[in-house]
Amino acid sequence: MGAPKFSIVIPYKQRLDNIKLAFAALAEQTMDRSEFEVIVGALENSPEFTSVCEEFSDRLNIVTVMSGVEWNLCHARNLALRHVSGQVLVVLDADMVVPSRFLENLYTRYFQHGQQICVVGQMIGYGDVVRRDVEAVEVLPFSDYRKVLAELETEGNVQLDYRWTPEYASAFARFPWVYACGALVAVPSAIVRKHDLTYEEGFRGWGPEDQEWARRVSLTGTPIVLGEGVYGVHLPHSRNQVDQSETEIANWRFYLSKWPALDVEMAIAYDELEADRLYPEAAREVAAAVPVDGQQLGVVRGTINGRSVLVVGAAIDTVSHAPAPWISTMFDEHTSREVLPLAGIALPYTDQSIDECRVLAPVLQLSTGFQDTILREAERVAVKVVAPEAAALR
């Protein structure tokens, strides 16, 4: 027998009600069960979860890989990823239920001819709760969701996720990886294996781990597309907005430290549509701020007289990222320095973690809005900020 068409990877911990509904939806797929497998990366070992798997064993081919480590979404996905055998990988969160023709439609429209693309699916209802506290959850029977899914299937071209609206078309075209949410995404397994596209386990809690993964997918030359008729309904579960926001901030800064680039800075500093609108202007101004060929704006962190100092608006080499000689002489000799190709619109450092931030004159070449954003970020990370007078007086 050949490889199944799909391997569905589901990360899991303590979402028993959700995954039971997700299994129920997968058990009603019009695609024959021999043509897909479900692989769960479970970061727990509970008899209740095992019982649910056994309940669906006659309708689904379920493989569960278990680990007792603390919750880490990326680790859970990676556990399952190592065991896929299908032609196409589908990453599906445990809080998603999909319509009965989901796999058949996904294969027929996007993968039956061996297309090398990454398909993003809609997460219907997710946008309504992602920024809200959810304390009490009513668990509905699958028959309720079956009815909702059936009604959606009769509507044809469903577009209920904000990412599919016309106002986001420009943002998706410019930064498609930003919108590749890991709760519902599909890509050929061969691409994942060839480029070692596992998830970055340095992320902890809620945040942009899926965007970082999709960025690496995009860098392989694989197009990321919004799937037509590819969607699922998001299931309710408890959510603490304070905890979510704290991990989101930390994860974005981790993302920026790994991928120090203007588009990530913009995504942190502004909301999605504003970042897309401002990006072309920011790119032009940042490129022009250092007029010397072979140099660009950067930030340099090191010690001066034994105190931690961050220099923003430094000239650095565009290839090696080595600071210009006059920048290097500012710092203590024979000490380590961190150099990042950032404008300073966003920084990967924690609040008040640096003794002093020096904002240099090239920042004045930027428009007022970007200058103000850089100064606010400098004030966030440093106890003391020294800036050019024209910017400091604003």
C-alpha cells in the first residue's frame, strides 16, 4: 500500500471535550479512512484521553505520541511530526471541527496534482474570542456542530474569517506568513522533511510560533495561499487574556531576536493593517537613513565603562552586520557585543533591562511617527535614554 493522502497532526493536552468533537468530525469525512491518519502529540498520559482514542479506533487511524513534559505547543506538534507518513501534512488544533468534505475538498482542489503549496484554512469563530477572557464553557453535543458544518457546506464559498476579507488582501499579499495560523494549515510532507520545517520550541505559551514556522515555509519558495472552501469551526475553551498577553509579548520579542527584520518590527509596533500601510514608507526611510553604500541601520548592545548600553541608529555592514568603526570605539574593548539589523521600531529586550540607550542622529532622517515609536521603545527597554535634541524634545 502507498502512503496515505493526509497526515493530520494534532497537539493536545487537557482539552478532552474539544478533541472528542474534533475526532467526531474527522470520523465523518467523505474520504475513506484508509487515506488519512491522525497523529496526536499528547503532553499528558491520562486514561480519559486513551479512552477517547479507543472510542474512535473503529472509525479513525489514530497514532498518539506521548510525553510528560510541561505544555509546549511546538513540542507537541513536533512529537507528532516525526511520525507522519502521509503525502500532505495537515496541522489541526484540538479545538477545531471540520466539515465532512474537508479532506476530499482539500485534496481535490489543492494537492491531487502534487502541487507544492501551503494552504491556509479559515478558523471560523476564532476572531470572536481570541482577545477575550473565557471562564465558563458550555459543551455542546457534536450533533449541534454537525448541523452548523452542514449549513456552511451548502453555502459554497464561505468567507467568515477576517483574513479572507478584501481589506486584508494587500497585507496577505505582502506578508502571507503572518496569516498562516497553525490551527488549520496544510503543506506537502516532502517540503517539511526536505527543509526540516519543525516548529521552534523556544516559544512558550500563546504567540506567533505559527507565523515564524510559516516564514520558514515561505523562505523555501513555497507559495502560501488562502484556501477556498478550506475551513473549520473553532470550539470554545477557557482562556485567560492576561496570561495570553504576557506570553504573546515575550514570544514576539523572541521571534524578533531570531528574525531581526523590519517587517517583524512593524508587526510588533502596529496593528496588522497599519503595519501593512506603513511598511513601504518605513522601508524607504530606513534604507535612506544611512546613505553610505554597504551600510544600514542597526542596533548595537554592549558595555561602556562597565554599564550596559544600547545604541540605536548605528551604521552596520549590510552583509556582516559589523558596526562601523566609529561605533565600535564607543564600547569597552575586549567585550562582547550584540548587533542586530533593526531600526529600533521594536526591540527584543525586556523592560528596563538596559542601563542606557543612545539614539543616534540617523534616526532623525525618519519621519516624526517612526521617530516617536523608536523613542518610546528606547524608553521601554532602558533606564536612561540619550537622544538627539530634535527627537528628545518631541
